[in-house]
Amino acid sequence: MSTIHDLPAPLAHRIPDACRRLGIGRSSLYELIRTGEVRTIKIGSRTLIPEAELQNVIDSRLQVAA
């Protein structure tokens, strides 16, 4: 019997999940998307943000802070 903890992390996130992952609000995430700092993909009607894009946001902010 498998549990949710056995599942691999998702490769892409819906907007609310991406906000939680980054610890930011919807408006902030949409601003990052609008400026091109975060790229999205569409699958059907869903807008998804690849996990790598979220990591890129963190990495780029760390470089600026250094």
C-alpha cells in the first residue's frame, strides 16, 4: 500500500500550489509571469509552472542578494 509520501514531487504546479511553494501571493506570481521571470506551460485549460521555474526564481534572488 502506497501513501502520498511515496509519490514523486510534481514536475509542474498549478498557480495556487506554485504560490505556496514560493511563499508568495497570486498577484506577485502573476507579476513574475508577466515580466517573463517565470515561464508557464499550458496543458488543456490549465496553466502550470514547471518546478524548475520556481527554483530559478529562488536562485536568481539569491544571486542578487549575494
